[in-house]
Amino acid sequence: MPPEHGLRQAAIRSLCLGAATLLIPLASPANADAGQTDAERASAGQVDEAAQAAFYRQFMACQQTPGEIARLRCFDALAAPAVESAPDPDAPVPGEPPELTEEQLAQEAERLRDEQEQRETRVARLESLSRRDELGMLTADDPNYVVFAVPVDDDIGDENHAEFYVSLKYPLIDDWFEKGQNAFRNWDTLYGDFFNSVTPDRLLLHYNGLYDFYIVDSDRYDSAPIVSRKQNPGISFEYDFARGRNTLRVGWFHESNGQTLEEDERLRFEARRVLRGDDFALAEVSRGWDYATLRWASNTLLYEDPRKENWFNYQIEARLYCDCQGFGFIGEREDAIWWEEGNDVEITDFDGLRGMLERPLWRSGDGRTQVDARLDVQTGLESSFAQYWSGRLTLGAEWDNLRLTLFYFDGYGRDPSTYHLRTQYAGLGLELR
């Protein structure tokens, strides 16, 4: 076991025990004013009992908060107001003005600054240790899900099917970048500040894949095939701001459907189209393009008390498509609607500007059960700005590690094969993050 792991566990244990021994006495009626009357003591006792019960619920919620850093912030947030409200035996009697000199005020301000710096240093060290444990770990990028999807109204005649979405990221380089940032910071010059600011925090390898599994009875397939709808690998640099609360991603991605039917096979396409409909024919049409992405993501949950219900996450992303694919090595972009005369739309008419907003709707007192909502929208950016809109509303219900998801999609671009056709469908299943 690495020494960093033991250090982190010891820090967490000491924090939990320290919070318990420090805070529980502060929340007890023993700290009531000895000069109160019986009626005042009874009233104060009721208030203290309620406060003690509320504190206990919050303390247990902190213990059950997933993630060591989030748990540390939870205990810090719980400790701060209690410590600030602790009675000081040397404090002046209420109603009398405090007699503090300017020197005493300066000393108190310095003490508060030192406490804040110590807390920030502790959190930063634990964050660094946590990142080291995640070096080389494959993690989720966007939410992964397995759902049963039902078309509501669309232009392609799709059928009920199971849908799998896989979104993964792998840090190719991050520890080396951290060492470089520390080295540039030690220069203590304008050049050091510049190189420190332009050095990314990590280099990531991405994979996003969408698959349809026609597991139920189908009018178009004789068996139960799994159809590749989207293959979306990429590479990106990420920059952290506010200790990871905000992230800027700059990357290059390839997107295709992994199919092979080309324009010179028009007769084969028309035969499939006549036989079993548009979706059956479009499922094998080769689609592919590359794009550069610039995405800003903010996660307020990192710096909010996890027991609160006012956190929210949001993302804003711009995609600039190039007339190439396969990172520029395969050929030109494949997005022409060659089977429809006069239809000259492009992928840039339907995609290029994306946004996401996510926030909780309800949370239980112990923090273990939560209901939240997520809204994703997209539209064109280069060719037809805001002419074609697409949206997806997702409701999530989470119990510990089990998360159910219910979504409704209305718009274009469900997959590269049908980016130009409007689709409406709903899905219910499991989500993995």
C-alpha cells in the first residue's frame, strides 16, 4: 500500500473523529446560559434538541457522502458554523461593546487568514493524493446508459429497441503536466506565469459509442442484431480552474457510424429502402466527419455542501467541423444527402453549438436518495445558426449507487445516419456515471 494512501485515510479518520468530538458538545444543551429562567431553559432545550437532531442527520450525511474530497468539504462546511457559534468564556457580556484595539483586530484577522490557508492546504493535498490514485484509470466521460427506447414520432420509421451509450476517457498524461506547472510556478517570473497558465492539466483519450440492440420482435431484421449508430473517438487537453470546479476542454474528434454503403451503391440503397424503409437503408450508409471542440464545463457540486439542494452543473460547447475525417488521413467529410436531389443540407446546419444544464429537484434528508433533471440542447453554428433545434430532457432517480433514467428526445442528430431527419423518442433504463 503506498504511503500516500495511509496518509489520506489517517487524515479522513482524524477529521471525522475531530468533528464529532468538537461539534457534538457544541450542539448540546449543556452550553446554555446558566442565568436563564426555567421557561427560557425549556424553550432553549427544545431548540437545542432540534438543532442536535439536525446536526446528527447532517453528520451522518457527511459520513455517507461518496468521495473523500467531497466528504472532507462536507465536514468542513458542517464544522465552520458550529465553531463560529461556540461560546467564548472571555467574550464580553452581550450588550456591551467589545473592547478590541487595532492590534487585536489585526491579530484576529491574521488568525482567520491562517485557518483558511490551512484548510485550503489540507484540501489541496488531499486532492493531489486523490488524483494520483486515479492516474491511469479509465473513467466515465458523459453519462453512460442502457435503456429501452420507444419511438414516439419520427421521419425514419424506427422500431422499439434497447439502446447502449458508452462514454469513456483515459488520461494519457496528467502527472507530468502537474510537475511542469509546479516547476514553472517556481520561476516566479512573467515567463513562469505564462507557461504555467498554458500548460494543460491532462491529456485525455476519449471514446463515445452508441449502439441499438433490436432485442424485441422486428419487422425488418430476421435476427436480433446490434447496429452501430455512432463511433466517436477523440483526444483533448483539459485545463482546470478553481481546483477543478471549472474545466476547459480543447480537442479533436472523429465521428462516424462505422458503416460502409457509399454513393456508388445507390441501387443497393434504394433496394433496402423499398424493402424495409428509410431507417433500414440509412443504417448502412457511411457517414463520417472530424471536428474541433471547445467545451467549458462547470460543476458547482465540487464546492457546495453535498447536503444542500442548490448545486447545478452546466456545459457550453462549440464544434467546428472540417472537410475531412479520420484525423485528416482518410478523406473528405461524408455528410451529403446524395440519394435526395436538391437536398444540400450539411451537418453544420444541425450541430455546432451545444449546451447542458443539470440540477437537483429533490433530495432526502440523509442525502442517499435524489431526483434531478438534465437538459441538453444543440443547434447549428456555422451554416444555419439556430434554424434547427434539438433537445433532450432527462430525469434521474438515484438510490445509493443505483440510478434510473427516463428521457425524451425531440430533434435532429440522434445519430450520424439520420442527422438531417427529425426524431422523437423516449427511453427508460439504467444510467452509469
